[in-house]
Amino acid sequence: MHGDHRTRQGFTHDLKARVAAARLSATRAVNRELIALYWGIGKAIVDKQQTLGWGQSVVEQIARDLRAAFPGAGFLGPQCVGHASAL
């Protein structure tokens, strides 16, 4: 019985390590995607500012529109969208 306890503990430890590794990998993948998204948003805004002469008020309206479409996504505030366009 005692050996079964150690075997189970070792097995459980290995499973916990796999879960932790998968979570870390998923977090990194999400972060990569979000960075690419922010970069793309910033580039698109800068392109529009340069070609269409959009100013800060347009960036603020875009931020409001994005927040309305994605409630709870704090990264879509006017400051964040403005910072994205500064990248």
C-alpha cells in the first residue's frame, strides 16, 4: 500500500507539472497574439492618420467603439489605443 501512495504522489506531481507547463505555454501564446493585435491596431491607426488626417478625437471614438464591441476589454481604452498607435 505504501508504494502505491508514493506512485500516486509521483504521478500526481507529474500531472501538476504538465498542467503548469501547458498553462504557461497558453499564456505565452495569448500574449504573443495580443502583442501582434496591438501592433496591428497601432499601425492601422497611424496609416489612417497619415492618409486621412485623423486626429486624437477620431482615435478616442475608435476606442469607444471598440470598448462597446468588446466590453470588459480594458486594453481598448483611449489611452491604450493611443499608445498602440504610437508604437
